[in-house]
Amino acid sequence: MDQVNNPRHYLMGNIEAIDYMKDNMSKEAYHGYLEGCCKKYLHRHAYKGNQLTDLKKARWYLDRLILELEAQPKIKPTPGTVAYQEHE
């Protein structure tokens, strides 16, 4: 069993836990959840037995957040904002 991509305890029931979270949160809340999970695994990897497992879990959540953001429609930055200045 792959403890990073498909841990057995996340597959109980009819829907995987990550899909349940996405279905029951706003887009912003879900993105925050993914970011928080990534930070959690990055923070504690050095204090646990298998550092690589936690780092791979952090990468999994980061990759998922990147896919979510890439799937969003591109919005033109508003004039007068920092994002607009960086966009120019």
C-alpha cells in the first residue's frame, strides 16, 4: 500500500477523504486546507521516523494545490495593485 498517494485509512467508505474535503469546502477554504497540510508535513518531517514520507506527503499536497490553481481561469490584475504592476 502506498502510504503517500493512497493510504488505506483514507479509502474507507465510498469516497476518498480528499475528494470529500473538496466537495464540502469553498474553493478558497479548500486551497487553504491544501496549503495547511503541506505546511504541516514540512514542519514535522524532521521530528518523525521517516522524513522522506512526510516530505513526499507535503509534495503531494503542494502538487494538488498547484493543479487547482492552474485550473482556475486567468484573471487580469486590477490596475493600481501590486499584481498589476508585476503583470506589466
